[in-house]
Amino acid sequence: MRTTWLAGLVAGGVCALLVGGCSSGASNAPSADDGTLDPQATGEQGMHGAPEHLFLGRGEAGRPGGGSPLMTSHGGTVLPTNKTKAIFWGPKWATSWENGKIAGLDEFFTGFGGSNYAKASTEYAGTNGQVTATSTYLGHEIDTRPAPSKALSVSSAVSEACSITNNAPDPSALYLIYTETGAGHVNYCAWHSWGSCSNGAPVQVAYMPNIDGLAGCDPQDTWTPHSQGLAALANVTAHELSEAITDPRGAGWFDSSGAENGDKCAWTFNARVTLHNGSTWKLQGEWSNAAYNNNTGYPNRSGQNGCLDGACDASPATVCAGKCGSIDTCAGTTVDCGPCPYCGDGTCQANEDATSCPADCSVPTP
């Protein structure tokens, strides 16, 4: 069941992508974060008010199989061109505690637009157009008011985004809220959702709690010099941003089990990803129906070859450019690029001449 939120008002229920399925109603507030993920945790509105669009921690998510592996459109919108704004909530973000995370995430967002990583989602379209790789970073803002001591609910995330934008959020933007506080005993690393401000203005939000030192949310980055905290936030940011682009308001693209493009490739890493500005990251892949159908992606945790991360372009058009025969791709599969021309096939190829292949290229005797 999908949820819609007005700032300060709640409509509908909440369904988390868990083995146990959906839950609803209020329960006990979450306890303090002790650096662990709790697979049984429930709270306000099931998962502390979180929607079903959860990025489950490493080891908490089931394998993304079952039914058809393909995602389908559910008749809604996408973000054809998107904007992003980072909101850092809590007074510690204005101190040395942040340890380079703000500058690092600024670099991530600045490089995302136009990157091959962003292009992994451009095959999807909605009622309002086709997804493109165009992404504009609106910069960041630090909210030095105390961040909530427990996990954000959707309504509190929407309220924060509406407050920061003075009830005038950009309808094509995703507002990513990074809190200095952790989420407590939950089994997710981040989530994205949507809602409306009190004046009816639509807004897309993502919640990114403090996951420093949290093993279940750690991509174990040994490929870049980033700190553990920055590497973890960048990976969950890539996951949520890609999902919000293809399913911004709950009626976009996901498979028969409800898994979005980030979910289907969660915790799978292929190669170091270089963004458009040259910055490098360890990022999970994003699901591509086209890559799966052509067997040109790398495998997710279910062994389905549909993940792309931009570090590997295994599309036939790219692999076969100027080549022939059976070519091994960077995704570990092969592509048939057609028969190779050879001397004696009756055609003088560009790499042949009368000396190297007189049978094809000799000048006829007058």
C-alpha cells in the first residue's frame, strides 16, 4: 500500500519490504542507536514511519528474486530531469565532527549529473516523459536545530523539507535529509518517500541517518580514499537517488515484489565508479531491464545479470563498436558482434589493400 503525506498530517498506512510483510499502527518509540541493525524492529507506523521504500541493511534483505525479474511501470511519473538538495540536520554538522562528509557529498552530487552511473536509469519513462542523465545540484543547507533523537517519520521528513524551502519545494527535486543522529534499532540504512507541504506543494524526500561505523550499512570501501562514514553515505545516497528518479511518488517502476532499481542490485559492487566530475566511488549497481534482457549487466545477489553501475558499459552498441566475432564484455558475459570479415570474402575491407589481400583488393587488369 502506498502512502501520501501532508506536512503535519498522515494519510494511509505504511508497508515495509520485510520478510514479515506490512505492519501498521503505533508502537514503542525506537531505542538509542547502538551501532547494530535490528531485523525485528518496529516503531511508529511499523518502521518508525518509514515507507516501503527502504534500503535494507546488508544481510537483512532477501534475495531480489521471485516472479519476473523485470520492473514494470505502474502508470505514474518519473523525474525526467532531476534536482537534488542536501539538508544536514543537527548542530554537529557545523563543526569538525562532520569530517569531510559535506564536501564529499557535494562532490558526489556535482558529479552525478551526466555520469554513466546516472545513464543506467535512462531506459525508464513515465507519464511525464523519459528519464535522462540530467541532474542539477541545488547545493546544501545546514539546519543547526537539534535533529530528532529517533528515526524520522515520513511526515517529519516532509515537514523538514517544506520548512527549508519555505513551502516552495522544486517539484522535480529530491530533498535528502542527513541527520547527525542515528535511526536507532531499525533494519534499514535509508529510505525515500514523498508528500506535500501544507499548501499542497508536492515534495520528494529521502532520509539518511548517521550510519558511521554501522556494519550493516558499510560498503567496505577499499577502492577509494573516502572515510567509512562518507563511503557509506554515498552508497545509500546513490541507491535512494536512483530509486527516486524512477519511482518518485510510488507509481513508477518496480517489480512484482515491490523492489525498485536500487533494491534489485543492493549490496552488489562491480567496479570503482567514476562520476562526470572525475570523482571516484564504491557504489552499488542499479537494475536495468535492458541489460537483463540482453544478458549484458553484472549479476545481483540472485544471479540475475541486470545490474549496471556505469563503470561497465556492456551494451552491444558499445561492445561491438569496430569489433566482430564473440566479444567478452566487462560484465563477464559475451556478445556476438557478427561475423568477422577476412581476406578472401570478396570485399576489400578498410584494413586490406592490394598487397595484403590481392584476392579482394587487386586492381582488375584492363
